[in-house]
Amino acid sequence: MFCFKSYIINTMKTLGIEVKHMKLKWYGTATILLEHNGTQLLFDPFFSLNDKLFKPSMEELSASDNIFVTHGHLDHIVDIPNILKQGDGEAAVHCTAKPCETLIAKGVDEARIHKIIPGDVLSFVPFEVRVLKGKHIVFDMGIIIKTLFNMRILSDWVNFIYMAKENRQCVEAGETVIYDISVSCKRILLMGSLNLDDNTNYPKSADLLIMPLQGRSDINKYAMRFVERLQPKKIFLNHIDDTFPPISSEVNTNPFMSLMRQRYPEIPVICQQASAEWIEIFV
């Protein structure tokens, strides 16, 4: 399919004119910042509870005018009230009904929340964001046993009590969504949890799939079914870090990378440490 924007971009490159690149930052957990031509979209902001890991600055996260939530678990919404307080008062939060309810209970002004449902299309030039029905990963018995019968519950008991309290309020409620993002003739599919709805037709061959890799003892093999279903051109891994111990863990991504090389050698996978550095994804 002919894309006029791609034609213009290629012409500008031929003429030696500077072309802005589509950029991404991964701050840890599922926190993603997309930027193109000065417009930024922030997804699932969360500050790590692990002092050994990278944490973004509050100033940087509070500078975003649009915050998107994939679902209502604490590692996707619990820090949003403080982020909004530190901002300029203009930022809007885009989320489904349950996260909306949770954020209002935590003191967020309802006027700053834009309630969304699957099927909605939002425009933030040059981005267009389509909301798709998603599904949360189902924790298997292996990961449950590994988490509950682990000495880290004793060493990280403060986190454990905090999360147990917050989890009573920060619930998913079957409202996980996936964001289908179009920008400059490129398509990004952003997942907040590694699962798909059986009855939703997802776009195949997205230019970039942002894929979380956390939540099961067999996560590396489990993830392959979604690569098969979505067939992306490139994958960016997130949610692979141990940001809320003792519930989370650092995921060994080597088995997944090995499986990808065997089954899908044509699909590059980006896997790196969380930081405040920009990653150029595509023009």
C-alpha cells in the first residue's frame, strides 16, 4: 500500500533534510514513553519498589500531557496521582472504568480522566491510538508457588504488605486493553499484559510489538503463541525486571531469544536495561 508520508520522508532523506525519528524510552516495568515530532505519549507509569534498579525522575514523567493505562493493577496506576500533582495541571489520563474508579478514590480529579472502551480511536497528532480489548495473563501454579514460598517475602516484607494493601483497590476487573498506535505510516501494538482476547481480530505484522514478558513459570515458551498470532516485524521486550519484589522477578530472556532465533530469525528483538535514554525505533 502506498504511503504518502513514507514517500515524503524518503524524499527528504534523499535531499539531505533532517528527518525526525520515532523514539521510545523504557523506564522499567511497563512504563513506556513514545515521542515523535514533539508529541509524547506515556503508558503505565510506575516507580520501581526495588532500590537497586533504575527509577525515572518525577519531573520527566510529569511532563507528559497524555497518560494511558492498559489495566488497573498497582504497577500500572498506583503512581499516577503523584505524577499528576507534580505536573502542570494539563495532563489527562486515558483508562477504562475500573482504573478510573480507583484513581478517583485516590484523589484524582475526575475531570482529568478520559474514560475509554475498546473500539475508541483517539488522535494526538501525529499519533492515532485505537483501543483494543485485551486480556490479562493467567498466572500458572508454578509462578504462584515460586512467589509465595520464597524467602524474599521475609526480606521484602515492607513491599509485600504495601502491595497486599494496594491490590485490594488496584484491580484489573477484566478490563485489560491493548493500544494499536499509528504514526507516520508505522504501526505499534502495545500490550500491558501478555495475553489476547480470543474473539478480537488483532492487526498482524505491526512494525513494533511492545511485549511484556512476566507472569508465568513458562513465560518464554508461552510467549511464542502470541508471536505466532501477531507476526510483528520487530519486538521490544518490557516488564522483564524485578521492580516490585517479592512478587516480581528478573526474567531470564535468553530462552525466549533462542526460540526467536530458531523460529523467527527474521524478527529482531530489542531487549535492554531500563533507562532514560531514547531508543530510535524507526523514522
